[in-house]
Amino acid sequence: MRRLFLILFLTGYPGLLQAAVGHFLFVSGNVRVISKTGQAQDAKRGGDVDVGDTISTGSASTAQLKMVDGAFLAVKPQSELRLDSYVYRGNRSDNSTVSLVKGGFRAITGMIGKNNPQNDIAKTPTATIGIRGTDYEAVYVTLPSNGKGGSHEKN
């Protein structure tokens, strides 16, 4: 049994000891990771992100992440993107749900979007987007005159 665990660990079996669901490839400017418990820390290249984390970018700040299923997320300036759910084990129960709290992001889907597109979801304060393509962008804009906003999605 110990040998099987070691083999699975060394080969990177996708479901084994999966704590981090992604890591930062690129960080520019003021980028913070806020955990689901509210603890904030500066994002760093190579740093991990977990389910429940919110990536927050300041003005003129961006971040790019690679997720465990091979997806890429690019968080735009003055944005907040929360990782609500991210499960990748290479089977039909794989799922991803991200919530755009404010600002914008762009994504290139990975294996979840390819194999289970119905389980690859992006939410904004005004809409839920089911992902049916491989490359998409979402932006949430608040209009200052009436305080109401809207979402824009581009495939």
C-alpha cells in the first residue's frame, strides 16, 4: 500500500492530496489572496490558490493563474475573483465555479471545460454563465449614477 501511495504521489495523480487548485504564473502590481477565513496575503509567482480564495487586484495590477486541470485565468485590474469550487479528478464529477465579485477576468478552459462543460460555471452579481467554449471573458460594471450594474460576457 505504501508503494502504491508513493507511485501515485510521484506521478502526480490528479486527485491525490489536492489542496491547491492552482498557482500564480504571473503577478504584477498589488495582487492579494484573501482566504475563505479572511486572511489576506500578497500573491507571489508560484504561490498556490485554494477553493474559497479570492484574488483581488489593485489598479494597474493583474494576475495569471494555471489551474490543476490546465485552465488559465487572467484577473484584470481592480477586480475580485472568488474560487467557489474546483474539483479535478479526471472523472464526470469534475467541476469548477468561479464568482466575479467585481471587475473582469479572462479564462481559457482546461479539462473540466473540455470534458464536463456543464460543470464549468462563472458567476457575476447579475448573471450565471455556463461555459460552452474554450476561451471566454467576463466583466462586471457598476454604473455610478444609479448604482446598478451589468455583466458582459465575450466568447
